[in-house]
Amino acid sequence: MEKSTKDKILDAALDLMATSGYSGASMRKIASKVGIRESAIYNHFKNKEAIFEEIVRKLFVTAFDDFFKNHPPQIEAIKGKKYLKEFVAAYKLVAFDPKHEKLFRIILIETMHNQKVRKLFLDRFFSRDIKDLSMAFFFMMQHSLIRQEDPHLLAYEFLAPLFSLRLELTLLRMEHEGTTALSTKFERHVDFFWEGIAISSPQA
């Protein structure tokens, strides 16, 4: 199915902003990339800010967003290591997706000087994900799967290496270098982390 002009405009803006940021993606460049007149963009978007608003909205809507909804910690955290593996599998799926990687680049470019992106980033990664993952670790402790620790700190300790791997993945792709070696590091992180917190022998 052929994409609509509106979707083509969004894709073009995404490509340009992922490379040059918001300021480097002019309406003229967007129109040229789509293959339409600049004036035609205004049939779909009021201005460049409206295009950016749409892209920002998509920045924080991924296949990973429904993980905790579909895998509620209070029910499924009892799976222990398997639960963490499922979490990482969802995270990895988004990290390796080319479109979401472009969105991640925009986060890296815009977070330092765009308040809207910064606030969304803080809410998404430092509030919701940490909070939900903390709850998962709390229930694992309740079921004596892992030793007693600060669940909030455990969530930070678990997520930080994943974020680092995602950053490395993006940087390698920007340099047109291979990323195959990174693929297994996501799963190995789960194994290494679990061995450090598990009370009993590591679960499969």
C-alpha cells in the first residue's frame, strides 16, 4: 500500500531531523526529499512545529510501551529471570528497529535544548520504566527469588546497561560499522545481572 503524502512528509522530516536535528530540517529540504512543492506541505501541516509535534508524539510510542500492560509485574514477575528476558527481548526489538533508531537519534540531538522532548524523556525513561521495573523487582523479592535490595536502585542498575547498548548501537550505525556483536550482549546482560541478585540457582 502506497504511503500518503502526509506520511511521506513525516518520513522525510524524520530522516532529516535524525541527521541534522530540528533546526537542520527546513521545510524546503523536507519538500525536496518528498518530491513536492514546499507550499504543498501546508495542506497537511500548519508549520514545521506541527510536523515536529507529530514526530515527538511517535518518539515515545513503541512496541515496548505495552510491555508492562501485557506483562503486569504483580502477576508475571514471579517468573524471575524469564520475566527479565522477556523485558529485554522487547527492548532489543525496538533498539534494532531502523525507524525507532532514527527516533532515538532525535532524542539524543534534541534533549539538551528542547524542553518538550526533555520532559517526555524524563517521564518515559526515568519515571514510568523505572517505576514499573521497580515493582517487578519488589514482587521478585516478595517471592524470595532475589535478595532484598532497594528495588528502585535495582531498576536503575538493570536499565542503565541496556540504554548504553542502545546508544552504542546508534553510534555504530551512524559510523556505518557492524552491530552484530552487540546482539548477544542484551541477553548476556540478563544472565550476568541475574547471577548477582538471585537467591537460588539462576532460572533458565
